Amino acid sequence: MGEFIALVDVIPEDTDADFEKLIKDLRSVLPNTCSIEMYDVLPVAFGLKKARVRVRYPEEWGGTDRIEELFGQVDGLQGIEGIAFSKA
């Protein structure tokens, strides 16, 4: 099987979130078959920012539901949304 790449927006609860720690926490909940390739920090509103995370994962997972479920295990998040996915 091949691999997919997804863009997932992750919104922390606090405006002063430590994005380095957030990405480290997100990596810790992913199995070895997945990797976070990169991320960008983007403004949302009223000083709140989000991380747009690029994740490589097994093709058999299909869409982003499983990634969102795994990321949901990380404390301090108010939102997780799969934006797009495609074959790597």
C-alpha cells in the first residue's frame, strides 16, 4: 500500500500556546507508520493561532478521521479539522 498526506488544522485553547510543545505532543500520539512532515502557525482571530500540520500516513486509513482521533488525545486543544488529503 502507499501513503497519503493530509493537512490538519489544530487549534489550541490558549492564545499563548507553545507550538513547539504542541507539535511534540501531536507526534507522541502518532504510531510509527505516521509522521509530521512540517507545520505552519497561522492566525485565527483575536490573537488565537492554529497549527496547520502536514501528516504522512498509511493509505489504508483513507481520510483524516483516524488522525483527528489520535490528535484528540492531546490536552489543551479546542479544535481539530482535516482540511485536505491526497495520495503521496
